Amino acid sequence: MVFKKKSKDKIVETIKISRENSLDEKYKKGLKKSRESFIYKLKKLVTKYREIDADYFNELEEILIMSDVGAQYVDKLIKKIKEEAKINNIKTPEQSEKLIFDYLFKNYLKNSSLEEKEINLSKDKLNVILVIGVNGVGKTTSIGKLAFYLKNKNYKITLAAADTFRAGAVDQLEIWSNKISIDIIKPEREGQDPASVVYLALEKAIQNQSNILIIDTAGRLENKKNLMLELEKINKIIKAKSNNANIETLLVLDATTGQNGIHQASGFNEVTKLTGIILTKMDSSSKGGIILSIKDYFDIPVKFIGLGEKLEDFEKFDLVKYLNSLIGEDLYKNE
Ligand SMILES: Nc1nc2c(ncn2[C@@H]2O[C@H](COP(=O)(O)OP(=O)(O)OP(=O)(O)O)[C@@H](O)[C@H]2O)c(=O)[nH]1
Ligand SMILES: [Mg+2]
């Protein structure tokens, strides 16, 4: 049998397409619960209402709030849909649905492009990623996943175990570093000042020419004064020691905690400048709308999402894949 040799371009293209397909699948699987709660209910409105009347809008409001889109955002959205429906003479729930999706899409982007929402990493200088958030949201797990994700993109990574507060936290991060085979800087003694671990880790990351240093911190309930002091100290050291590094401060939020996440984001945002959010446990949540709500409220983009407990259940946040997965149709495309 004679096989026709595929051109290199064609093979590269095939690999690209299959990677994209598996990414789409990952999103669809991870957002299954949210999709079921959101779109199935929305579809019910289509059979229930012939026209978009006051009852329709009341039910729509309830569905959006139950999906954690957030009351303030839902208000804005419903007003906009009513306006647009009037202007464009839209009468049916089917037509209204498309207006809703388009509004969600456009409002997420507001004044910026899709690319601007990505993590800012340079290969020419050190990048420091500081990971913060309250207890148990998935900081340490996300750091393991993020390190794995970035290592696969050929970055050299060092981890800093600056959670010196909880017994076992350092070991937990070390397990990840062993699994992925990357360097980790640990405290020399229990209860050591986290800022001093950051100091050592920066030295080490510069010395071993890492591209990225990812810093794990202790989970805390927002005791603002202490938090502020500690983050201030850590930030000062990063600025002083890191030779003008790119600094990303990522807040980890647990999607299952719903609107409480907004409250947490607000607390941390007052204390330190957040550059992005890692939203974990999307697979366990049926309230995927939280992403839209956070973006609308703070204009802080979700940069990564956790889609399960495995190392590879973690992806860069992609608005198109997210909305398509939530809607259950490939309605939008990445240009
Ligand atoms: N299903 C699911 N579980 C997750 C995800 N991310 C984290 N978890 C789980 O959440 C739990 C807490 O994760 P940790 O990484 O220890 O959270 P943490 O924020 O570091 O916790 P503290 O250090 O105690 O503040 C673990 O059982 C993780 O497996 C996710 O995306 N999906
Ligand atoms: Mg932790």
C-alpha cells in the first residue's frame, strides 16, 4: 500500500485542530453543570412563552441570578435586552436569547481585546506570579496545575512555598513540585516570615535563570490589617529584588462559593492591585455566570479556570470556549 506523504504544514494543522478539539471537550465537560442549569432553563422559556412579556423577563432574571450572574449585572442586562428588543422589534424568546448571549460577549470585552485578558508573561525577564486568596479555594492545587501548564509551554519555573502558616502547606506544594519536576524554595523553619521565603525564592529564581516564580501564600479570611501588611511586605521585596520583573497578582476564587466570591475579590482588591483571577472548581459548580459578574463588577479578567482535580484540568480562560460551553452551541469563534 502506498501512503501519500502529508506536507509538514498539513500535519501541524492537524495537530492544532486536534488540540483545539480536546480543549473544547475539556471546557464542555468542565462546564456541564453550569450548562445544564443555565441553558436548559433558558430553553424552557422558549417553549413556555410566545412573546417576551413581563413574566418572561421575571423568569429570565431568576435564571440569570441562579447562575450567579449577579443582581447588579442582571439588572443592567435585562434593561439592555428590553431596549434592544424594542429598537429591533424583537418579540420571541428565541430572538431575545441571541441578544442575551451577544450582550454577555460584548460586555465581557468592553474596551479591550481578547488578547489583553491573557496572563502577561515575558520570556526576556523574570515573571513573578503571586497567588492569593482565602482558605481552601484551591491556591496550592492551582499553582501545581499552573506550573504544569506553563512548563508544557517551555517556561522554566520555580515555586516559593510562602504559606508558612498552615502545617502541611509546604509539603503539599512540594508534592506538586516533585510530580512536575521543578524547583521549590521552602521555609527553613516553621512559622518563618513569608516575606523572607519570597526573598530567598527570588534570589534562587534569578540565579537558576527561571522565567517564572510562582508564590504560594497562606489562605486567610480577610483580616485586612494583617493581610495588607503582609502583602505590602511581600510586594516590596518583589519590587526591590526582582529587577523590574513582570508581576501578576492572581486572586483564586472558588466558583462554588458564588457571589461570596465577589465579596472576597472586593476585599483583596482594596488591599493589593489584582491583575487577574483563577476561578477554581468550575466542574463542581452550576453557577458559571460568576465569571461574567466578576468581570463586570471589577473589570478584573479571569485568566485561568480549574475544571477538575487532575493536573491537566486547568486552562487559560477563553471567553469563546466558555460561552459556547455554557450555551451548548458553537455560536462564537476566536478570530
Ligand atoms: N473539583 C475541583 N476541585 C478542586 C479544583 N481546584 C482545587 N480543588 C480542590 O480544592 C481543595 C482545596 O485545594 P487547596 O489547593 O489545598 O486550596 P488552598 O487555597 O491552597 O487552601 P489553603 O492553603 O488551606 O488556604 C482540594 O481538595 C483540591 O483538590 C478544581 O478546579 N476542581
Ligand atoms: Mg494552600
